[in-house]
Amino acid sequence: MRKVIVILTLVAALVACTSIDCPVENLVYTNYELRKADGTADALNTDTVWIWTKRADGTDTLLVNGLCGSSAKSFSLQISYTNPEDVFILYLRTQEKNSYLDTFRIKKENYPHFESVDCQAAYFHKLTATATTHNVLDSITIQHANVNYDVLPTHLFIYFKADR
């Protein structure tokens, strides 16, 4: 009888154990694609881009460092968890040594996402609006508004002015 109780207890303990699949890193990223004024894909070729943002403590942080070359057609940026708007500063330096500074803003709605009570909460986002200064950037358009763990969609197109 004792053996049966021990075996049942072991079986119950094994069945009770769960395998919670919490994400190792619960950050989400927005994917950007560079476009020419006519809407075709753009590569930086001989131009170089840097992108900064401000942290919650007021210091700035470099997110994209020297993106350049013919393969530089897209990039990803982490966005804030709960801020209703993210502000980025784009610095472009051309081969002719011309420099441009633009600020672009991404407005969003934030939604907490729970995998399990045992997992840390993540935030998913819905992009709602964009704005930019117009020194070298013409516009930024939303292509895929929902930002979550799916890394495949291009969320935003960045259009450069024709006379860059």
C-alpha cells in the first residue's frame, strides 16, 4: 500500500510540473525601410546615418551607429515600453560632406501582454501617427501598425527628399 502511495505521489508531482515558455527577452522592435521620394527602395550607398533617442533619465543614447553602404536599406529600433510617443534624432552625412539633422516622432498605443502569471509582462504597441522635420526626410508612413514579437513585417517606411 505504501508503494502505491509513493508511486501516486511521484506521478502527481511529475504531472503537476509545468513547462512555462516565457520569452527570454521580451522586447519588441519596429522595422524601418528606407525609400526614395518616388517610393522605390533606397540604399544609403555613400551616405551614413546615425540615430539617437533620449532615455527616461534625460541622457541620450545612440541606437544606430554609422549605417551606410549599398546593403543599408533597413534597420530595427527598440521602442519604449509605455511612452505614448517616441522621439528619434536622425543625422545624415552625405559623401559630399553635407550634413542633415531631422527629428521624427512615432505615436503609439501601448498594450500589456501577458504570457503567464509566472512571466514578466511585455508591451505590444499599435502605431497611430508619425511626424518629422523636413530637412532631409520627406515623410514617414506606417505600413504595419501592430508591433509585437513578429520580427518579419516592415512597420514604417522612411522617405528621403529627392534632392538629398
